[in-house]
Amino acid sequence: MQIKDTDIYKLNYFTYNRAFTGSYGNMRYRLIRKKDEEEEAVLSAAVYPQPYCWGETEFPFTEEGRTGMIEWLNQKLSEFK
């Protein structure tokens, strides 16, 4: 079980400041574009078990950041099995 690249929208979706939510097994996640302390765009990823609150982290708003975010989601997925 893993989240694949095709499971997450491309960066263009996030430029419109829309949150993307999804779930895999018992893990839910929320992804959104934000600005960090230096006003740079970042991808913010939060995970949480159904139906509770989440922990959050940020990634660069680049294709590499998106790939890193997917890898992080897959790492967190093992905590929700």
C-alpha cells in the first residue's frame, strides 16, 4: 500500500489556494499551498487518523517538494496501519 504520484494533484491545482484532502487506509491527509516566514510558497501537508486532528509539515513549492511530500505521506502511512 502506497500513495502514488497519480493520487495527488499536480502543482497547478495548488496555485489557486485550494486544499486537497484525501485518505488512505486509516490515515487522512490535507495538502495546501502556504507562505513560509520568508513569504516563499511551500506545500503544507498534514496527516491525522480518522476522525481526529492532524500534525503538519511543509515542503518547497516545487516538483521536488511535491515528490518529497508524497514520500513523507507514505512514511506516515505506516503509523496508521
